[in-house]
Amino acid sequence: MSQLERRPLIAGNWKMNGLKASSAELVRIIQGAANVGAGADLLICPPATLIMSFAEAARGSRIAVGGQDCRAEPSGAFTGDVSAEMLADLGATAVIVGHSERRTLHQETDAVVRAKAAAAWRAGLTAIVCIGETRAEREAGQTLAVLGRQLDGSLPAGVSAANLVIAYEPVWAIGTGLTPTSGDVAQAHEFIRERIVATHGEAGQAVRILYGGSVKPSNARELMAIANVDGTLVGGASLKATDFLGIAAAYS
Ligand code: PEP
């Protein structure tokens, strides 16, 4: 399957940012999206507290709404946690799992991430599974080994284009303003594509692989032109409608 046949996805990860008043920014994104990025799917993942109101505001628009994490269990004595079913109940259609901040700050292992991805599928959500190497791992020449290990450990059986998106996010590029060279991104994405197909069969050809890490309007076009880069997961720049839409414009 060629890159052209995979519909790109621009996903915004708001992290722990946003209050009720942030719906004004969402409205700007919804309105602006009518004019840019016609060739791409657009997704905003606000904090859990805003999913319901964002999903209601975005209903009927081009903007889909997703969660940033979920617990693997559907319900139970897990104080403070949110299940995939709860996200779906609020109107989310996707959920990020295994973000490096979760892997680092909450000690999430590949097995935990795999269980969360399976939970997302159980609830009918698309799982956006994040993988990526640290700076030390890159400098030690371990990047592809790390990506292979994370892919093997984090993906449940039964992947499809509808239920899975992979986000390659070098940890050292997140929020730092640093990005890998185009050659490094191309190598990582080609490796990820080959690994998914080898492990999960031809369905892996249709799975979208996003690049994430300091993407902004000024570098989006170059990054998105790389083979096997089927869109982007955007952190900081997704908080501002002009920046998020400027990135989406790479697909106009
Ligand atoms: C992220 O946290 O997923 C991310 C890509 O952040 P940023 O765009 O701010 O580097």
C-alpha cells in the first residue's frame, strides 16, 4: 500500500493543559479546519475533564476527540483512573497509550501499554500507541532495537488500520525544539512499517505511523513528506489553533 492510500492524521495532545474556557480555542480549531488540511483526519486529545464538552462542541465537525490515557480495566477500585469505556461514553473515538511521559512518570511497561491498547479496542476506540528512544539509547546506537522491543511488547494481536495508529516519538525530541534528521525519521518509520507487517501481516501496511516531537508549522511539510510518515502527533503546538491548523495545512 502506498503512502497516498493511507489518510494522514494530525493528532493534538494537549497534555495537562486546558480549562473550561479553552473551548474557545477548540472553536477556533473547528472553524479554521473548514479551510485547511482537507486531505487529513484531525484529532484533539484534551485532558479527560474536557472530553465531554469538546466532543459535544465538535460533533458534526471535522474534529474528532480522543483521550490521553486509559486504564486497562473497564471499571473497579482504581481511584483516579479512567477506563476506555468511560472515554468512549464521553464521545472519544481514540486514545493515546504509552506516551513517553506515562512510560517515564508512571513506570508503564510495554505489557501495561499492550493491555491499555487492548482495552481501547474493547471499548471501540482507536489506540494511538507511542514508542520512541531516549537520547542515551540513540547515542548508544540502540534506536531500532528499542523500537522493535516496544512494538513487539506493546501491540496486541489483531491490529488493523481502524484500531491502531503508531506514534514514533523520540523522547529527546518531545518539547525540546529538537527533531531528528529526515534520514533518521525515514529509517525509523521504515523499520516500524516492516516490523508491523512482519509481526501482524499485511494489515500492517494500512496502519498509520505518525511522527511526533517538536512538530510546528515551519517543519511540518518537510517531516510529512518523508516515506511512511502518515501524519503527526503534536504536543505544544496543538494548544494554539493557528499552529495546529498551520501543521494541518501541510495536507491542504
Ligand atoms: C508529545 O508530547 O506527544 C509531543 C509530540 O510534544 P511536542 O510536540 O510538544 O514535542
